[in-house]
Amino acid sequence: MLTIGRLAAYAGVTVRAVHFYHQRGLLAEPARDASGYRRYDAAAVVELIRIRTLADAGVPLARVSELLDAGPAEFASAVSDIDRRLRAEIRAKQEHRRRIAQLAAGDNLALPPEAVEYVDHLRKLGFPDRMINLERDAWILVAAQLPKQMPALMALKRTQLDSPAVLAIYNDLLAAADWQPDDPRVPALADRLASFLDTTSADDPRDYDEEFDLDDELVDLLDSVFIDALPIARRLLEMLQERGWAGWTRLERIDTHNTDAADC
């Protein structure tokens, strides 16, 4: 007969583990002898080894008792179920590792791979961190709402960045990042933006808002990112509206003549 310490040593576990298995009802707890000690026989060693083997294989403790008492067919079926669960957990952990590796690599928090590539492309083009962080935060908002549309959106943005005219607008906005609302250069910037929008809308009349299904709440959030980032943003939007363009994320052509007439 064995003491609990010798039982644990035979089975390759700790005494604490034996107590735990007793508490979970997996291993029968013998009565104490005249000296007040519990004594274990060979059957207890065998049972404890079986418990340890199942636990080490990843079998949930809640199912160990079931497997100890199962017949061959039931045992095989239960093991298959557990194997499927373990494979699913492994895939999930591998995905976690992939995402952790992305986080360690840079601006990858909450962004899908195609958006990460786009942000990296901005960096390669020489844009400053301030602008890259602004774009990153905006795309985090979009990705949370439109994950399936992100590949198409990022492909569109990459195509747009191939245009010298688009890059010029980006550079204009970067140059104006610290201007104050009363800066005398704002009207000229509004003129250049309006001219750019007039040209691009004529060259490409597609409705991207309808195509990518941006809802009003998301549009408001994205507009707020722009408005909070640039001191001139509100004044610039007002001037764009005077030049026939309303909004920012959802740019819309408006009839300024009818607006002027209504104001009269």
C-alpha cells in the first residue's frame, strides 16, 4: 500500500494534483488507516495514470470521467470529438499568433492585411506619421463596419495614389495641417480642392458611396476624424460647399445657384 506521495511519484504527478483529482471526483479517495493516513493500492496507481494520460492529451477534465468508463466505440467517438475541438483551438491560436506578429511589426492593430499594406505604402511614399496615423484610424473605423469590402476599397485607394493629382491634394492638406481657420491661404486651397473634385467627378462618374454602402453614422465618424485633425477643416468644408461640394467622406455635388436663390 502506498502513501499519497508515493502514489503521485508512481503516476508522475504532484501530490497537489492527486488532491485536485479527488476534489473533482475523478479519483476515489480511500479511507484513512489507523494512523490517520490514506493508503493507495495498485488499482489507484493505474487509475491515476489513466487520468494523467487523458489530461496530458488535452482531454477536458469534465470529460475524463466519461472516457474512463467508456467502451471502445464510445471512447473512439469521444476522442474524435475532442480531436476536432483541439484542431479548432490550434487554428484559433495560430491565427492569434499571426495577428500578434502583425502587431509587433507596426501599424497593424485592428486592420486587415490589405489595409496594413496600404498604410505601409503611404509610408514608402514618404508621408509623415501624423498623416499616416490619421488614415490608419479612419480605416480602422471602416474595417470594423465593412470588413468584406476592405479589399476593394484598398485597391481603389492604391489606384488613386498612382495619380499625381491625388498626391498633390494630399500634399496640400499636409501643408495646411497647422493652419488656423483665419489663414488667408484657405480660400486658395478650397479652390484647388473644388477644381480637383470637378475634374475627377467628370472623369469617373461612379457613386462610390452607393457602391461601398457607407451608412450615415460611419460617414459622421469619418468626417469627425478629419475635422478633429485639421484646425481649418470646418472652414474648408464651408468653402467647398460654396464651390458646389458638400460633405467630406460622402462628397456630394450640390447646386449652389438654387442654394443662393433660397437664401435670398
